[in-house]
Amino acid sequence: MPLRYVDPERPRGSKYHASVRFGRSPIGQFIAKHIARRTDPYLFRLTRGRVNMGPIINAPLVTTGAKSGKRRQVQLTYFNDGADVILLASNYGGAKHPQWYYNLKANPDCEFGMEPFTASQVTDPDEYDRLFGLAGRVYAGYDDYREKTAPEGRTIPIFRLTPR
């Protein structure tokens, strides 16, 4: 099954907004960090990507370990910008980049949603701002993460995945 197209410009309904409010709450963040991140990969494989725990679509990113060279998998929220997939290395607003960030920097060829891609980090400031604005339309919690990383001096990296 092809990767689902996530249009950041699509209007979202009240059910979606209620779910986002819950996801941004302390209990929602706990569930996301400690439960959903472990169950979502199984749900994705079991349903071939047709079902998600909530209204925010995610898929598995498979990278090659920067140090180990081993295959690594993590489930991530995404959206599309044309044919490209956009990922934010938010790490729930943590002080450090997530491990997959280092893997993509070292080995840009990856799989996302069981499809082959090549990753590149978005470095142009105008493009970064445009994509971060779109990300906030997909999940408003990205603004929370940006606020949490600011005191640490960490800018949340954005990756563009281009189909191979």
C-alpha cells in the first residue's frame, strides 16, 4: 500500500482539534512518548498503514545507524510537500536531536512507509520557516516543542525526503 498523502493545507474538523489538544496535554505527551511510540509500528504493519492511534498520520522511518551500520526504525509524524515527505526532528522538544537525525545525516538513503527516499536537511531559512508553519497546521504541538528547545539553543531540524 502506498504511503498516505498528508496535505498540511487540508481543513481539519473538531474531532481532530480535540485530539490535538489532548496530545499536547501532559497525559497525551506521556502516552505519545511511552506507549504510542512502541505500539504504532505494530499497528502500522498490522494494518499496512491504514489505521493510526489518532488523527495524526505517522509511518516508520528506517535508517542505517550512523555508528553501528545497523537498520534502525522509528515511527514518525510527517506531511507532504508535493511528492516529498517532510519530517521534523523535534524529539518531543527535548534538549538533544533524536538519534534518527544523526543516522540520516550520516546515511541519507532511507525508507519511509516502506518506500525508498533520500533525505536532505532543510537549511534555507525561508524554506525552513515555510515548512515549520505547515508542520504547525498538521500538529500544533510543534510550536510547543520549539518553545521548549529555545532555552537549550536547539533549533528543530527539518528533513525533506525525496523519492528515489
